[in-house]
Amino acid sequence: MAKPKKQPRPKAVTPKGFRDYFGEEVTQRTEMLRMIAGVYHRYGFDALESSAVETVEALGKFLPDVDRPNEGVFAWQEVDENDKGDWMALRYDLTAPLARVYAQHRNDLPTPYRRYAMGPVWRNEKPGPGRYRQFYQCDADTVGTASMAADAEICAMLSDTLETVGIPRGDYLVRVNNRKVLNGVLEAMGLGEDAVARDNVLRTIDKFDKVGEAGVRDLLTKGRLDASGAFIDGVGLSDDQAEPVIAFLTSKAADTAGTLTNLRAAVGDSKIGADGIAELEQIGALLDAGGYGADRIEIDPSVVRGLGYYTGPVYEAELTFEIFDEKGRKRQFGSVSGGGRYDDLVKRFTGQEVPATGISIGVDRLLAALREKGRIAERATGPVVVTVMDRDRMADYQAMVAELRNAGIRAEVYLGNPKNFGNQLKYADKRNSPIAVIEGGDEKANGIVQIKDLILGAKIAESATLEEWKERPSQFEVPRGDLVAKVREILDNQD
């Protein structure tokens, strides 16, 4: 009889494009999202948790095809009694599920419906440095009103959110544009309903932040050489046709009134362009009334990302402070949030146009920005560790840790092998613990405990002389009844 083949052990590796998040990262993200949720709640938005799995039909954007059924999303087909069922997929954003939720529950929801959602999304795309297939999004949307007050509210809320989490005024700017103005520009160019030409122009405009005015002009007309020396074919427009696009992209003036005047010149006689400018004017007036000046939110036609998707106002939050890139060069931090008005998404389900507007915050990018600003500690403080000097007295140590926890202090009892006390202190160091509590037999008999300030001890060990070390002890002997008070005192001094 053949010997059964031994099953190989599974490899302990994360799937390609995925990563694990440990305590500190999760805690920091949770705390930031808690602060964001507080702002959203204050604005009257309700929380929504929708299913992580949707039908591919409901998602709509990435439909399965014959060659690769899960193109763009992680998708699978359910099998029924006929070996054929619905295609299902993990959500790739939080907006498509919102459209399905609103269409499904619209008779029970208030109109307009304000909601915010936070959670992971999944995209079946090629991973790369800093680009993962699972990441967090944080969205806020208003569904069911065409009023520009909803767009102004979203912009004001985004500004308040950034300041609440720790991005000070002057280090960010919320910039606003409008897709209708661009449509007016396309009309002024004489492209009419030429969908191919319009798409080519949109793709070219989207490169404005990379290639600048001259690059866009070349790409709209005769083409240009890229950084590698390869020639990129142009759209083939004449210089006169390209001029309205350049006027649109460079129309930002010293103040809102000047910018709007320049935009009117760019759109010419286009009605839809004039409508878009009027919407920007309304948003600007509403924000001024709320005390949101140009130092926080401004009209800026150079905001072009998402113009192919949104149907009206478009907004982007950009962090303006400088950082150093991986090559040591200074650059601005860049965008951490974007959004706009999308009036066609719910229509897919209901057949009726339902106006909607909203934003999405890049959670990981905003966390990275807070670290750059020093708003989040590089290493979070761990719990107070109650050491174990006598394993037969575990009940005494559990009583200590219970007292600390009941006082609101994060604490734990050492649960490893207590034989080597040095290992307990090494454990506390690995946990970044601020304090170690020590009670051996002698301390128990005398009704005292030893409290070791691990943060101060580390600082003294780095630079202090022997004399300074004696003058600034990092270990204290206190009555057992003063345990909580002394730990609280040390923690307050460490902050």
C-alpha cells in the first residue's frame, strides 16, 4: 500500500497586493475616523454600513467579460441548480453601493438623504509600491437635491474635517471646479456631439498637472515628446480650437470675481457653460456667508481630475505644506480628498435622474499627512505592565490591573513565563509600555509597590551621567493604596 502523500504546509504570506495592519496603525486610523465621523454627525449626516459584496450588475462599472470575468473587481459567479447564477463582487468603492441602497430603500429614507460611510474596498488591479488591492475609504454624500447648497455644505464640511483631525488652516486648500463649464468649453471649441474627440480632449486635460499649459497645448494639437523621448500623438485640433481649453485651464485670477469673468470668456455663448459658472457663483456666495474664505476654499478651474465622471461641481482637497520625497526633493504633499456632483448614478436603477453630490477621503494618505505634521506619534504608547514576581500570587496582580483599568488606565498583567524578570522588562519595552509595576514578596509584606517610569528611564539611560541618574530616579516606592494615583501622576507628566 502506497504511503499517503504528506500535504505541504501552507506558506505564511499575504496575497499579492494585500497587507496586514497591526495595533498601532489600526488604533490611529480608528481614532482619525472617529474624529471625522464626529464632524459628519454634527452636519446632520447619518452613518451607513452597506454590504461588502454587491452583484456585479449593481456595481455596473466593471462588468465581467468572457476572457477575464473578474476584470477590475474580485468577482465570482454563484452556482444554482442550473449551474448558472448571479455574478457577485467585492465593492470597489462606497459610492456604487450607496446608489443601490438609495434606489432600494428610497421610500423609507428622507429626501434629501445625507449619509457617511467608512470601510475597506477592493480592486483587482496590478499592485505596486504603496498601491494595494484593499484599502480604506471614507465618504460623505447627499442624495436627492440639486441645490448648490449641498455642494457648498460638502466643501465646508471637508474644510472643517481637515482642521479637526489636525491639518491647520494654511496647510490645506479645498479647490472647486465645474464639469458644466468644461462642457461649455467643448461647445466653444465646436466639437458638438463628437464623443471621440470630446473623450480625447478630456484625457488631455487630465494631464494638465503633469505637463502644464504648453504640454496640453501640444497634446491637443500636433503632439509632443515625453520625458523618455517618445513622441505622443496629439488630438489634431487647430490652435484656434485648442485656445478655449487653455483659457479654461488658466482662468484662475486673484479673486473669485476675476476667475468667473475669465471663465465666461472661455465658454463664450454656451448655455451649459454659463449654467456651470452660475453654480460656481452660488457656491462661492454660500461659502462666503458661512465664513469660508479663499484661504480655505477657492474656485479653481485647474481642478480637472474626475471631470469625465462628475456632472456638475467638482472638488479636491489639497495639502499645501512641503515634504521631502524619496530622493530628498521638496514637493507639496498633494491631494487627500476628492468628490463632486454625480446626477446619473441612481438613474441606472430607477430610470429617473436623482441628483447627488459627495466626497471621498483617502484614509491612508490623510494618516500619512498627519504623521508628517507630527499630529500622530510615530509609536503609540502601550499599556502599563504589571509584572509577575510570584506566579502563586496572580490574584494580587489581577487585582492591581483591575484597579488601573477601572480608573481608565490601559493596563495588563504579564502572562508569559515569569521566571526571568529581565524578559518581563524586555516585553514591556517591546510593548512601548510607559510604566512597569513591581510587587515581590518583600513589597507585599511591607504594603508597598515599586513603580518604574520606563519612559524617563530610557531618556536618562541615553544621556545622563551617574550623578544625574541618582538625582532623577525613574523608580518609585509607594504605598499599595497609592498605586493608581502615582501611576496617573507619572502618565500625566509623560504627556
